[in-house]
Amino acid sequence: MSLGFALTILLDGISYGMVLFIISVGLTITMGLMRLVNLAHGSFAMIGGYIAGYLTQGGTNFYVALLVAAIIPGILGGLAEVTVFRPLYRKAELSQVLLTIGIVFVSTAAVTVIFGAFPYPVVFPEYLTKPVDIGFRTYPAYRLFLIAVGGVVAIVLWYLIENSLYGAKLRAAVDNPRMARAVGMNVNVLFTGTFMVGCALAGLGGAMGAGIMSLEPSYALKYVVLFLVVVIVGGEGSFKGSFVAAMSLGIIDTVGKYFFSQAAPYLLYVAVFILLLWRPQGLMPAKSVA
């Protein structure tokens, strides 16, 4: 195997991993920090993707479509957090699972009625559909775009969650909401805002990643296990772990598709099985979880 071919596989894996990360990091926050088992997270990614597809097919600027594809799921997520999810925070996990999987089925039916049962494309700018010269070969501009945007999102989120006052407030509100309220923090607003950001990122990832993870009515159900795997393998509540897990799983899945195309879906879950046997608490668990 040549060095150029190996680098191509690596870039493919990283670009796929970036999509997984952008979508899954919101689930990392809600499951790990806010203690909510949200199986409906993929529905927000699906909604963002369909919005971007509808807008770009109608001639809307691609970047405007991405912005709208992030904003609308964010708003819907905020409404859902206030009306549906908030009463579930202190409920048993089974209640959370049943309600959120119900949302998946409802969103799947709604998308089927509105957009049809067939794959729904997002129209990317022409310059993103062409290859560019990266020195050792030409490579799709679209995948380089995913890597670049994913890297920026990762840096911004790392700062917000790990090094900002907002991140400290969020962790404090989760660990002891009564004490957080006693010192003047508006815990409800903090949770709603955080949930909105997670859903907005899911919508953004669903729109950006439509060239890799095709949009179809079964999207939310088809990929929910993959999003959960990123969270669990990374370590519940760990932002860094989520990033490392997404990159690792993206590369493993890509290698499997290149060399073991028939067994690629099984190879990914075998790798997950081995990783969890080795590190049952996740690759980089959050301090509060470890």
C-alpha cells in the first residue's frame, strides 16, 4: 500500500469522523452532563439535513441553508426541552428511552409524508464537488471542507466546555442544581440553552454530512446506534473522548469499507466491542464519571 493511498484513507476517515463528532457532541452533553438518554438526537440531525436539502434545491445559498439548518433544529430542541424533556430529567432511564424513541418514529413519519420515502439530496456548491490538488494527489474539496469546519467546531466547543465560565456553570448546575440556584444561577435557562446548542450542532452536522450519510426517512433510526456508540466509547460526558471516539470510529469504518467491504458494518461493532472490553468506562471518561 502506497503512502498516498494510506493518507487518502486517513483523510476519508477523519472527514467521516468529523461529521460523527459534530452530530454526536450534542448527545455527549445531554447524556453525560444533563443525564438525559435522548434517542431522538438523530431526529434533529435529520431535520437539519432535510431543511438544507429543501433550501438548496430551491436555490438558496449553501451557507445560508447551513445556518438555517442549525437554527431551526436548535429552536425545536429548545421547545422540546421545555415541554417534553425537562420533566424527564429525574425520571428513570426507561421513561426517557420510551419517550425519545417515540419522537423518532413521529419524526420519521412526518418526514416521509412531507418529503417522500426516497433519499433527499443536499445541493452543494460546485467548487465543493470538485477535487483539489493537495500535493500527493487530488482530493474531494467536500471532504476537506468537512475536516476544516469540524476542526473549528471542535476548538470552539473545547474552549466553551472545558475552559469557560459557561462550562463551569453547566457542570455545577448538573452536579448540584439546588446549590447552583442558591448562588443565583438560572439552571432552567442554562439547560435549555445547552440543549438548543446540541440540537443546532446536530442539525448542522446532518446538513453538512449529507454527502456521506444520505438523508432518508429512516435516518434518525438508522444512525442512532452510531451516535450512541461515539458517546459511550468516548466516555460519558467527555468532550475530548467524544472527539477521539468519532475520529477512531470514522477511520476504522473507512478502513473496513476499503479493505473488507462485505464485513465493514460488522468490523466497526467488533472494534467497539474490543474497545469497551479494554476500556469499559470509555476512552477518555469525564472526571465526574470516572
